[in-house]
Amino acid sequence: MSNNKNEIFNYKKENNYKAILFKIENEEKVKESRFLRIVAMLVIAIIGTTGIAVASNIIYNEYIKKSDKVELKELFYYGESELGKIYSNDILDDMIYDKETELYYKVIEQEETYKQYKKMVNELPEISDIDFQKNLIMIITAGLGTEPYLYRRDLVISEINADEETTYITLVPNENPNYDKLRTELYVVFDKTLLRDDVKIKIDTSVFNIKGITPISKLPKEYSKEEAINDGCMVIERPTIDDMKFIVISENKYALDELIEKSEKGVESYIRIYLEEMQYIKIMDIQYKNGIFIITSGKLGNANTFTQTFKYITKDKFKDNTYLYQCNNTKKDPLYSSNILLFITFD
């Protein structure tokens, strides 16, 4: 079994019971921002009679005219068959792919081009609602696939910034998310003066930061397991690499089990896990909120963190007193489609 790009981890049970553990590959920079903001920054160079350029930053909320979710499936309509409508990703060839977020976007500056999209998706704004002399419309989509991470299924525009070379589009998880959606699909109408040759999209997950505790990215590299215990963390160490024993040395040995039990009752809660591996220390913040588990993880001393979201965390016996905890989006997920969270050995 092999990992796919969405970090679906599997393990193979061999004689020595070694397993592939949770690994971080996608890295997202974290920026503190809790409330939905619509902000735009325009850098203006004013050249005076002396020939000296003076730059100033001006912030205007009015640069964003309108933004909303929209059903874009009909953009992918290809034709009819005996079984019904056929859909294809061919339309994505006319869009730009943002590698960091794995989203596609289309910038439409001309009315004639927009008419073609409006004809395919009637839910888009009326042509008369967009002043193409001053404004443009951007369509953002994940294509036809189902987004595996729940928090990415219902994103909204948080802000649009621009400097001299780049337009920055920031998305955040919806405050009241709809996890029944399969993917993020939205549009935004904004002032043409903000458009640059380079466009970058970012998903800001700082909304998942837990109040009252230091974010993982800001923990010092010297943060010890003794300090973690004093801070109330669930501290786990792995004495040797030759076996699959992960011993909880803090008193809250069943903190993860208690978090799972609370989730089954709909009670929101969180824990922080300090996992001492052989060559590095991994920190995991696991919280249950809005009906899902939000798992933010990172290596101690590294500013980069990785966020995943799942509906369930399950516990299964692995070997002797060692248990395997996995993340799933269905209660009875088969092993090969589950994400390994961690192993814990109980006395």
C-alpha cells in the first residue's frame, strides 16, 4: 500500500510489528485571524517633480463588491449519455491552478467572456450587477472531486490584498460550516485596481487555534516533556525504535479516550499531545468542534503546521497492550482508507 497526495496513511503488520507513522508533508503557514474580514491593500507609487517615488499603503473595504458560494457543477457539463448527464474536468484547462491550495481560479475581466460562464451557471451574478469598466469577477473551484478534508469543503473569502506584483486571496473556514458540501465553490467581484500579474491563494487555518494556549508554531525548541506535563499535555514517549511501544508518562493516560467519549455526546473539548519520537518531538492539538475533529500538528521548533479534519477517531487493539488510533470520515472505514493518528501502549 502506498500513500496518496492527500496523506492517506496505511500500515502493514509484519513480524516485528513496525508501522508507518503519521507524517507531515503539506505545510501551511499560520496567521492569527478569527473574525471574517474583508480588507484590501493597494500600493500606490506617487512620483513627484523630484523624480523620487513615495509608496503608501491604502486600505479600502469597498474594493470587494460581492462574494458568495455558488454551485458550479454545470461548468463541467460535457454531454448526454444513456445514463444521463456526463461531466468532465475539461473546463479546468481554461483556469489557473494554485499549487499551494490545489484550487483552480478563473479571472474574468470582460463582459463577453463572462456571458459564456453565466450561460453555463445561472446562479452567478447578473451581468448588469457587475461594472466591468471598474470591476472583475473571479471564480474559485476545486473541480469535480470530493475534498477529503472537511474544513476545506466550505471556505469563504476573508480578505484580498495587493502589493506591486501580487494579488493575495485569503480563504478561511466558514464560521458555520456545511460539511455536506463536497467542495469549495465560490466567486468574488472586486476592483480591477487590485489585480496583478501574479495571484496567490492561501487557506488561513488560524481560526482553529485554541484559546489560552501557545500555538504549536510558537513553542520554543527547548520545550521539555516536564514542562509539557506541567502544562497539562498528554505526554507520550517511545523508549526504543525496535518495538511499537508508546508509553504515556503523564497522569492523563486516557485523555484521548475521554475526548472521543465527549465527542460521542456532542461535547466540544480538546487535548494537546506531546509525542517524543526517536529523532524529533511532535506536538498535536486535537479538538472536537462543530461536529468534527480538528487535528493540527507540527514538529517542535518548526514554525510550519499541518491541519486535518475528520468526523471520527477510532480505537482498535493492535498488539498486546498497544492500541491503534485512526481518523476516519465514516464510522466503519476500512483500514486502508483510514489515517493513522498514533499508537498508545497501556500498562
